[in-house]
Amino acid sequence: MAVEGSNIQKDLNPLANAERQFEEAAARLNLPPGLKEVIKRPRRATIVSLPVPMDDGTLKVFTGYRVQHSIVRGPAKGGIRYHPDVTLEEVQALAAWMTWKCAVVNIPFGGGKGGIICDPQKMSKGELERLTRRYAADLSDLFGPESDVPAPDVNTNEQVMAWIVDTYSMHERRTEYAVVTGKPLEVGGSAGRREATGRGVLFCIREACQHLKMPLAGARIAVQGFGNVGSVSAALLSRDAARLVAVSDVTGGVHDPNGLDVAALLQWVADHRGVAGFPGGKPLATPIVEYDCDILIPAALENQITADNAGRVRARIVAEGANGPTTPDADLILEKQGVFVIPDILCNSGGVTVSYFEWVQNRMGFYWPEREVNERLEHTMVEAFRGVLTKAVEHKVNMRVAAFMVAIERVVKVIMLRGVYA
Ligand code: NAD
């Protein structure tokens, strides 16, 4: 069924999916009348047209978005994505997931997300810098440490964050590091931020294994997407003696049922910009989500496990490194098969948790050693995982519904205390 105003199939529309996940959890909570609409809808959505001088002398106009889903629990928080397929609906969905994610790990942020329709693979560094600066300048009224704090997402990185700091600071006439997170260490970044999402995935998987009485040592891991989240998850899990048996990215996939050499693979990807052709494994013939493994980590994009392929997922645990990789219809199938899904709003929340630590450090002007960052992250993630698991057991629901219930309750509690301004 097509969604109004969109040609995307309903099950593959991230906004429809985010709303369906929300509705399922909200229906189990006794919410005050009217409040459901208040917390479901985005607070503000902004569209900007961004003229950028290109290297060949032409002028190209890009479309950018920033959605603030909620600022009830604190400043809007969420990454900026550069991708040719970015849509306002996708950004809205990602912004809503950020609200629930920050609430699940109980950090004092609301939810936001940004995106620009562009193909960074086909742009020079200079073009990307000019595009980023124009976007940051146009949205500088929204952005700010107390109001809206972006971070990296797909195809944006520390360098992009440094350009935003600089642009925002030029407008403010003073250096303001706390306006974005995920910055380079030299520009107010936090130790441990780059690895934080993958490390959080590791902590969640450890907890899930403990719950399922399944040893992590020797477990076979398949990872889709070998960027920040996928590669760090794989590297850290292999340190816990898990075996990376298959990996894929935009260039292709490789596998070895006996285990791939993660260090050699990382080096190959650094040299060749993708996993394809890695000589330490064989080319992957099956789609990675159907690969025979114990733990599957989708760490690329949305809608990778759908009603079409969920029945062929062979993993015992699906740990969602990406946002929205599993559609609600696929969720029903996985649940029937007894697959334990660690939902995105819990599983990949390590990144925003350390972003919060980075923001705190910027505001204190005092920086913590990596050990302290990692310890605080572990404490936060383990507490969040156990809170969600307790809710799941108590209400006999899966981990996704439980995570949404925890998050919605926290947001509603704050609204009830603050009241609705009229
Ligand atoms: P990234 O750009 O560093 O990496 C993305 C990876 O996905 C790349 O290896 C790319 O080749 C691969 N990919 C893209 N399309 C693919 C496809 N069709 N099949 C297989 N692989 C494909 O991005 P990232 O920061 O690692 O983000 C990945 C996911 O994790 C996104 O959903 C993002 O929203 C989510 N996430 C990221 C963070 C973070 O801190 N970076 C935090 C929370 C969630």
C-alpha cells in the first residue's frame, strides 16, 4: 500500500514504520488523552535550499532538512546525513527515533535529525565544505548548545563537524564547541566518541548473550555495513573472541565461516575504500541478512530486514547498529522465529550517549580520559539494557516495544511535570 504523497511501499516508509512502532507501545500505556498526538508529531521541520559553487564553475542548489522532533527533555539531538536518497519523511523518522533513543538511555536531550540530498562520493572535499558551511549558516538560528546539537550520521564525519563548529563560531563571534558533537579530538571532541556506537553495540550484545545463556566467545557474527558502526562493532566483538564470518558494504561482501582477520580487513578497507576484493575471504554469494550466523548486525541503512527476507534470517540475535534496519512486518516474523532483536533505539545509543559526554565536557571545559568515557558508557548502556529487558519481561512484549514504552513514559512524565504552555 502506498503512503500518501510518497511512492515508497508502506512497509518500507521509515516514517510510517517509526509511527507504527510508537503506536504499538503507546497503546499499552495509559496515556492522558491528546498527549499521544503531542509527543508523536515533530515539533518543527525546516527545509532549506542551498546554492553551492561547484568546482567546474557552475552553481548547484541542494535541498537540506532539519527536523526537531522534541525538545521536551532537552536540546534536540541528532546527526546529519548526506545521501542521494534523503527525504523529509526519512529525516522525520530518524528525528523521532532520536527522541526515543535519548529517553531510553536517559540522557537530557530531545530528538532531531538533519539531511542533505547529495552524493558525497561524487563531490570534492571543497564542494562538501562549501555545502556544509552553507547548511550550517542557514540553520544557525536553530543550532546551538542549548537548542539543537547535530552530530555525524551516514556520510558525515569529524571533518564535517569541524566545519560546522567553525561556521557557527564565525557567526557567533566566539568559538562554540558544544554546538555539535562527534568532533575531532583537537576541536573539542571526546575521547572514545568515534568508537562509542560500536562499543555500545558490544555492551548490548554481551547483555543479550548473558540473558540468552549463549557464549559470546566463538559466536559467529555477520555485519552489514563496514563504516563507523559496523567496523568498530566487528573489531570490538572479535576482541571478545567472537568470530566475524561475513561482512558487506556498498562495494560488495566477503565471508569465511572460519572467521575473517578483522585487522587485515580494516587495513584493506582503509586502502581500497570497501570490503570487495578482500583476499582473506571469499566473495559473498548470499545476501548478508540470510547468512548462517549467531549474531547479525545490520549497520548500514533502513529497511534491510523486511517481510520478504525475515523468514530467512538465521541469526539468534539481531543487534541493530543502524537506525530502522528492520520493518515492523519483519519484526513480527522474527519474533515468531524466536530471534532476539536488540532494537536500534537501545542498541546504537552508545553514540549519542558519548555525544552527551562530549557536550558536557565542552561546557565544563574539562576533558575526561578515554577509560572514564568508556566506563560511564558501559554503566549507561547496561542500565538501559536491563531496564528495557525488565519492562519486556514484565509486560510480555519484545525488546522494541519495551524500549518504546520506557522512552514514551519518560517523555510523558516530563510533559506532565512541565505542563503544556498555551
Ligand atoms: P558510515 O557512512 O560510516 O557507514 C555506512 C556503511 O554502510 C558503509 O560501509 C557503506 O558502504 C555501507 N552501506 C551502505 N549501503 C549499503 C548496502 N546497501 N548494503 C551494505 N552496506 C551498505 O555510517 P555509520 O555512521 O556507520 O552509520 C551506519 C548506520 O548506523 C546508520 O543507520 C546510522 O544512522 C546508524 N548510526 C550511526 C551512529 C554513529 O555514531 N555513527 C550512531 C547511531 C546510529
